[in-house]
Amino acid sequence: MGNLLKVQRDCDKESGTMEAKLLTPEQFADIANLRSVPDIADYLRKNTAYAEVLDTLTEDQIHRGNIEKVLVQSLYHDYTKIYRFCGQSQREFMKLIMKGYEIELINYCLRIVINHYKKPFDLNYKSAFFDRYSQISIEKLIHSRTTDELIENLKGTEYYNTLKKLRDSGKATLFDYDLALNLYYFVSMWKQRKKILKPKELELFTRDYGAQINMLNIQWIYRAKKYFNLSPADIYALLIPIQYKISTVLIKEMVEASDLDAFQKAVEKTSYAKHFDFSQNLTVEKLYTDYLYYLYTTDRRRNPYSIASINTYLFMKEEEIKKLTTVIECVRYGVSSDEIMEYTGGQKK
């Protein structure tokens, strides 16, 4: 028991050490005020933990595409560091997290083959990581030229049957594949949690992912009503079919609300009302991300020696990379620093 606790504390300590190296709001403001992509790379190399991955690039390789690749590799490096410190039960949890990276990869490949992009797959930088931790073969995927080939190259993985069923229907779109994979992700995570997690961590996972599912469902209902005017039947098809602390009656009230005001009144009956205040000048995606930040950091504070530390760090790292990617793209196109900070939700300098 003592050795198990030590392993858990070592794993959580490693997550905490890496979290201390995440970019500060002041650093993001500094980066937003830079005027070229090479300047950003130079700043990150001299002032941040990204120096390790950026040092793999030569001067003539310093451009947006390559920088974004090494940022992703930095996430993979951090996953690997944490995994090494984890005990067996924590490693099983990290395999669940890996599913998210796998589905993101499959969706990327589907976009290429369905939209007939001429640009070849550019996935070699992910190969070493996926070869070690994933059931998916990058080598097979990069040779896919059609949807049929891509799906057959996923044979032997847990995603094959879901994708094959859609393909065989003969009328699946990119949206259909994306929706099916996302639904599969949450349903499979929900089922597997009881098999791999101990009671305390199971409680944490259930609360975190149950709340995340609820927030996503609320977000999707809102978007369906505001932007697409979908029928209730079409909205129900979008929702993750897992019930957690929101009654079927209340879901029905949100989905079948006559307008956005009626939808808002239904949302106010949930425990998420204060986190989904649509009167704020924030996108629904930003409201969702802010809620996850609140949820994960609260859990980590209350349960420092648990999967909460891993979950929180990897979430924060992923969000940092998304934010950095946005800043790099904005600087590349000459967007002002004030506008950049508005896009990323940061403080102007």
C-alpha cells in the first residue's frame, strides 16, 4: 500500500512540476505583441519549456506549420513523462485519455479523404508516440486515399465497427462520422470507467465526465437552435445518450423549447446555470472551456493525489497549445495585439 501511494504521489508531483512551467498571462501578452512567427519561436525558445522541442528545428524550418507540430509533440512528451511515473491503475486512466487523441487523428484523416485534399498526410511527427501508446497505425493511415481505404486501415481497432456501419449505410457525411466518433468516445469512456478505476477515482471521473457530457449537450442544443434551426428530432440525434444529474424531462424541455428565451429558462433549472450565462459577451465554446477549467482545478485542489492532477494538467496543456496556435496564426496575418488578446481571452498589455 505504501509503495502504491508513493507511485501516486510521484505521478501527481510530476504533473505539478510541469504545470508550473505553463505560460503565464503575462507571457501570452508578450507573445501577442511580437510581430513575426520567427520572433515567437525565439521567445518560446528563450523563455519557456517549449525550448526542448523548438531546438529540434533549424532556422529554415521556423514557420507556422512546423512550430504547431512541435507544440503537439510537447504535449506528447508530457503525456509520456506522466505515464512513466504512473502506477498501473493510473496508466489505465491515461489510456482512456489516449482515446481523445486517437479520435482527433481519425477525424483529421477523414477530412482529408472525404474532401479530396491534394495535400498528403503529414503525420510522421506523430508516429513515434502513436506507435508506443495507440492501437492505431500511422503507417497504415498515411496510405489511405479514400474513405473505404481509411476505414479498412482501422480494422482491428475499437473504432472500426462504428465507422464501417456508417460507411455501409452509403450516405454518411463527414459530419456523420465526426458525430459518431464523438458519441462513441463518451459512451465507451463511460462504460469502461467502472472497470479500471477505484471507488474514489471513479467518483471523480463520473462527476467530471458526467458534467462535461451535460455541458456539451447543453452547448449543442444551444447551437442547434441558434444557428441551425434544427427540429427536436434532429437535436436528439446529436446528444450524448448518457444521463447524469439532468432529468429526461428537463432535457426534453431544453430540446423542445420554442425559442432561445424558453431554452435559457430551462437551462436555469440546471446546476450549470451560472456557468452558461448567455448574457455574457462570450462564445458558448468559451463558456464551456471556462467551466472545464473551474471543474478540473477544483477537483485537483480537493483531491491532489488522484487522477484529478493528471486530468487538470493535460487539459491545461491542450488549451495552452490551442491558444498559442491561435496567437501564431494571428501574428502571421498581422492582427493587432489587442485583437489577439480578445480572441484568446487574455489581458491586454
